[in-house]
Amino acid sequence: MKSPRLYLERRATRALTPTGGFLSNFAYSLNPYVGCAFGDGGGCPFCYVRALPVAQALAGPWGTWVIAKVNLPELLGAELKALEAADRLRHATVFMSSATDPYQGYERVLKLAGGALEQFTRRPPRRLVLQTRSPLVERDIDMLRALGERLIVSLTLETDDEGVRRALTPTSPSVARRLLTARRLREAGLFVQLAIAPMMPNNPERFAMLAADAADRVIVDTYAGDGTGGQRSRKLGMEDIYRRKLGHGGALSAGAERPLIAAMKARLGAYRVLLGKDGFNTV
Ligand code: SF4
């Protein structure tokens, strides 16, 4: 049964957060929300953000509450202006979002990710990577186009298997819907990457065929890409969850990603297939 969600609006003190670690080639991350509605009912069981301090912002399990940073666009506007004045904007790289999904349901009403994009169109950084699993991103297609080559849209799609998607991430958009979004963004002239992260059980040849026209490139990442070499995922009990929901531990064992990488390289060409942390940092 789904837990009731608590939505709160709060004023933040900053928009851009200096980053590093897994996102080593990014200067800043940007999170319009704290908490994630896609986590509702345990929707993304692998979500390691639930084990980070940010997940303690409110009581209650991850996925049952969301805090919106209601003043984020105005804060971002001022911070971009300051970066520009210091001649640092043209080198800046921003990842939106690292600890939530910027286009979760609350965004329909509050348009904080949209407001942030508007600020970026006025003062674009060298590179903006916009990561989401949500078709709602299509709403902002005009602003995305205005960012042109400075933008990479990174659509999360962990599997091509709708049965696996439904079993493991039931509150996420379907495989078909996300692929449709990818194709629409690409047709609009945007650079689209599919973030297969973390890779879930899949049909390598079919996945590669679907990715070939939906994305400019793919990033294949495993549970080792949780920032701790897989420890966080083990602590979250991913093996048990797989056994319970799928009846097997496939995609968790070492080397399970090799067939998909081989199929992707054969279909897309090796230069369009990136791996793990290095892939995410190819900006
Ligand atoms: S969409 Fe991303 S941030 Fe949200 S619960 Fe899933 S993995 Fe976590």
C-alpha cells in the first residue's frame, strides 16, 4: 500500500551546491526538491539517496515526503549573475539533479525546474546536464532548445523490460513512455543520453535496438555506481529485493553488464557507449 505523501514548501539559502565525488567533472549540482515522489511506496528500491543525510530532512521513509525549494529560480538567477561577473560562468558545469528528480509530480504545479531552466537560458553555463526519468520534461522543450549544445538531457531508463520495470520501479514512467520522450527530445534537436543506471535485468539486443534511435549515447552503470562501490546497494538489501520481486539476483552479479555493453557497442558504435562514473563525467 502506498504511504501518504507530505508536501512542504520552504525557502532555500542557495541554489547551486559545489559538488565532486561521483560527479567529479561537475562544479555544481542543483536540486529543486528535497525528497522524491518517485520513491513512493519503495518505487526505486536502489535509491541510495535514502541512505544519505539529506534523506533525514523530515521524519518518515524516503518517498513519503517532498520539500520544494520555492525560491530556487530567484536564488539561481542571482548566483548565475555572480558567476558571470566573476567570469566563471563560461567554465561552469551543472548537474540537475543529483539527489532527486527535478520533474517529479510537484513540478507540474510549482515549475521550479522550469524556473531554473529559464534562468539558465538567460545565463547559460558551459554545460548543463538535466537528468530525469519523467516525460514532464517535454513541457520545457522550448527552453531546452534555447540551451542548444550546452545541454545534455539524461533520461534514466534502467531496463527495456516492462515486467522488470513494473516489479522494481512501479511508480516510474513506463519503458515505452520514456523512450517516446527520448525520441521527441531528439527530434527537437536536443542531445539525449540514456542513463541505464543502475542497469536492471534486460534483453541486450532489444535494448540496443531501442536505444539506437532514441539516444545520441548511452551510459551503462551497475550497482557499483552508487558512489561506494556497491556497498550502499548491498546495505539497501538489493539482493533480497531482487529475489523477492524477480525470483533471481540477475544484474547484480559481477560482469552482468557485459552482454548489454557488447550489444550496445555493436548496434550504436563504441563511441556512443559510455560506462559508469567516467560516462557521467564525460561533459
Ligand atoms: S527517481 Fe531518482 S531520486 Fe527519485 S527515488 Fe528514484 S532513484 Fe531516487
